[in-house]
Amino acid sequence: MRKPRVWLFRPLPHGSNQMPYFLEKNRIALGYPIGKSLVNMTETAIKQDLRTNFGSDRGFKNLMRLRDAMNVGDLVIVPDDNLRDVYFCTVDSEYLYEPSLDVDEEGSGFPHQRSVKWFFDKQPLLRTELPQSLTESLRYPGTIADLSKHLATVANLLGLDLGLDEEPDESTSVIDWSDLVGLAYDAIERALRSNDYDASLRAAEIVLSQSNK
């Protein structure tokens, strides 16, 4: 029997906190509205559509994790943006596409989804109640990450008997820290456009220093 993987999944698709939507609709979702479903699209086509719509393909890895890497039965940790509440669910469907949400506007723009079942009657656990090793991993700032090294810990929290005799090998975790490069570029771009003169000046210095190399 295949052991489930454990995923970190942030409820901030397309730049807004959609935790209420996640809970109400029993879904988790990603942004990157490209005007079409990802079903049957090749990886090359997805990258091209991301570049056309957003100027880069930095969302590609997250979309592939949602569409292909996740499996029904995998466990998902969803930390709310309030930095206090942490929700747990299990993946209950293959990739789903919601065309009504495939629009590039505030409060929408997250058509790429999975159906889930929530634990604890949709009530959260507090970060302060979680083991320290798990809370440290929840600090990873990316949208999706594989936290399968914590499978035994999460199964114990959820009261699941998965027949785990020992802690999984930490090599099963595939957090891709290269994703942070994209986040760093986004932060620099926001700083450049900021009304904060000092932040904008520092961002400009970083850009100019790199362009002169």
C-alpha cells in the first residue's frame, strides 16, 4: 500500500487569502489564470502560457505539483495567513478546473483546484500545539512544498494508523529552495514600486548591481 505524501499548501491563490473559500467549498486552489484547464496540456504548453500571461513561468512547478504530484489520499497542511491556525485535510479528487474563477482579478483567479476532506470538522490546530520540527518546516515561504519527512508526526496528530514503524527518511522531502529565487524577484519588484523611498532605493541598488556584473 502506497504511503501518502504530506504537502504544505498556502491559502493565498492569486494574492488573496482564500481560507474561507477552501473551507466552504472543500477545495484547495492555485492561481495562475491562463484561460484554460491544465488537463491534457503538455508541460511545454503550460510554461508558454504562463510566460504569455505573466511574463515568466515561475508558477510552473506549483501547477505541476497540484496537477500531477499530488495523489488522492495525500495529506495536506494548510496554515492560515493569520499565523495562528493550521488546518489539515486529505486530497479527495484529481485535478479540477473552475472556469468561473479563471479571471485575472482581485478575489478570483484561482481556477486550478483539488477537492479535499477536512479533519477535525474544519477546525484548526494552533501552531503552538504542533511539534517544533513541524512548525519549523511551516516557515518555508513557498506556496507548495513536500513535507513527507513529517508523515509519522502528522499521522499521529490526525490519529491515523498508517503502520509506520519508524520515521520516514528525511530524503523524501523535496522542498525546492530554488523556488525562493522567484519570490525574491517578486519582492524586489514590489519594493521598486513601493512608496517607501528607502525600500525603493535599496531595490534599485540591487537591480543595478546585478546588471553591472
